Amino acid sequence: MYKRFPILFILLAVNTCFTFGFSQKSSPLKLFKANNHHIQYTGRIDSWNKQAPRIWAPGVYIEAKFKGSQCEILINDEVSGDNNHNYIELVIDDQAPYRIKLTEKNNIIKVPDGLSDTEHTILICKDTESNIGYIDFLGFRCEKLLSLPAKPERKIEYFGDSITSGTGMDLSGIPCDKGQWYDQHNAYMSYGALISRNLNAQWQLTALAGVGLIHSCCNMDVVMPQIYDKVNLRANKLVWDFNKYRPDVVTICLGQNDGRQDSVLYCSTYVKFIETLRERYPKADIICLTSPMADSSLTPILKRYLSGITSYMNETGDKKVYKYFFSRRYHSGCGGHPDLDEHKLIADELTRFIKQTEGW
């Protein structure tokens, strides 16, 4: 069940900016800056400015626990390109999420009215990806921040393209071919985030719409082996510190934008990419996936490629590389992408496989 966040809960900050772009005088609540030790972050974040961590990637999420019936979230939006505004997902007490489109450069977002004057958890997830622009998280205003439990020990990372980033899937607010092309993005409800919540694991979506292994679509000038180690994937900038996140499981969902390629070039590049990931993640299980939206001509090609790739890796000593072929095509969303319901079906398929593989 999904809710559109009522517009009355989104308040715009005044243009007279203070240290964080927002005036504390505009609220009776206490300001807790982004570097407060009670706030948890998961995902690839540029933390150079610890009081305004910058987020490009889809699926990056922030968690906190607060006391009281009121809470305000302070977020700056880059508003890149042709007036692009990011979407975020807001989840209170693990209830149905609210999907919010930011409307200004400086945004103050109030949680819904009606909360009890007790303790509440809050999760904020970036729904849109790096080519929509960054957001800066500046902190919370509330009565009090409290300690959260430790994060789940399990970690999964999902490498992929638009499917993995949640493009074209959420038609609950704006139908396909209406509004902006990113209005249906929803990384929080994408298959990777769903799988991780199914398995009580942390998630990280290293994904970019249009990207391929050796060929990207849409005049894109990068491919995944170039950007897999970056914080800002679309700009191919800011090297990521892999020590910050060591996944137990890695999935690779590429090939949709490559299409039919020279098999030797494609497979040798894929093998090299796995070997590169293995250097970063010596203990991780790596699962190579077919494209959930591939048609009847592309799917057999990807199956043949991945069968050869995984067999080669296993035979040369890496027994922790697996393949998984989706049971059907998922393409009911915008532009032939999986929709919300299909992302759940994809997640259910892959959850079962990961549980079996990992013994979770």
C-alpha cells in the first residue's frame, strides 16, 4: 500500500539562509545537525562536509529515532538541469511509505500530523538517481533524538542499470509519458531494497539508468566498469571507499543496454569486472543475473553469456560466483521497465535464491 505525501506537509525554507540554509527561529523544535551521532547512514555518500552529507545514488537511506509528535527534515535539492527535482521516500515506524517530490532548493518537510507523543523511527531514502542531481541532508528538528539499534549485520550490494535503480516503476502518482521522465523512479520499492528488507539486510544500489557493461544507451559516455567505484556515478567522480561497506552478497544485473554484442568481448569484459569486484570483496558471493525486462531475443543471449562466464569463474577457482535466470519477463512499467508489482515478484524470486545460497 502506498501513499502520496500530502502537499500541506511540505514547507519551503525562507531565502534568508543561516549556517545550514534554514533559520532555527522558524521552528520551536531543536535542531539536530546531520553529523549527530544518533543518525545512521547507509549507501555511497560524499561526507566531506559532515554537516551536509551529499547524496547522488538511488537507494541511499538515512535512519533516526526521535521523541515527540513532531519532526522536521531539512534537505537541500540540487535542482539540476531542466529544473529537475529529486524524489525521496519517507517511512515512519515501518508503516506505509510516503513518496515526496522536493519542490525547492531548500526544503523543510514535516512528518504527518497525528503521531503520538512517544518514540518514533524515521527512514529517508533517495528515490531518484545521480543523473537527477544530488540532495544535501542537513538534519532534523524535533524534541529529542534517541539511539537506534545496530544496523543489520547482513549486507547486499546491487550493481545494475535503470531496472536496479527503480526507473519507470511507480505509476501511483504520475502515469507514463506524463511529467518528467524520472517521475516514476522509486528506489525504496525497487527489487534490491525489497530483497534486503525481506532478508533483514542493509542495501546499496550501485546503479545508473542507461549504463551497460561495454555499451551504454542514450549517448551515455560511461560504462559500469568505469564507474563502479564512484560516489557520483553519472559524472564518474569521487572515488568510493570500499572499506565503508563490505557486502556478503553482490548481484550484477547488466546487459539490457548492451544488447547483442561480440560474445568474446562481452564475456571477457564481464569476467574482468567480476575479478575486479573480487579484489574489493574477497569473501562475497557474486550472483550474475539476466535482465528482468529482456525480450525473447535478448534473454537467450544473456543466458548463454552468463552460463559461460560463471562456468569459467568456477573452473578457474572462484566457486563463489553464481548465475540466476529470471523465470519470466517483467515489463509492465514505463518504457518497458518492471512496475511496482513486478519489482516485488522479482524480489521474491531472488530472495528465495539468496536464502538458499547463503543459508539465511
